[in-house]
Amino acid sequence: MTLGLILALGVRDRTGAFDLSVIGWILTGVGLLIFALAFVVGPARAAREPEVVDEQDDVGEL
């Protein structure tokens, strides 16, 4: 995502053949999408998986 912002805001192609800022904005968008999905998918997956109970912790508490 950082590389995308650097390309999008800092690099301009003077020849006009292909503007590197287009690649930069695409990389930035993909990075933001992955970042957003991590906040959506991560908590949803954690809520879906059952908590594993370690029964060894109860030994000696009798």
C-alpha cells in the first residue's frame, strides 16, 4: 500500500506512454481492500471458531 502511494503521488511519466501513478493507485486500492478485509474476516472467523479448552489447567485444583 505504501509503495502504491509513493507511485501514485510521487512518480510522473514524462513520455506519456504510461503513467506510473495509475499503477500506484491500483496498488493503493488493493492494499486498502486487503486491510479492510482483515478487519471484517478476522473477527468473523474468531467468532465462528469454538474456544479450545485445555483440560490440563484443571489438574491439581481439587
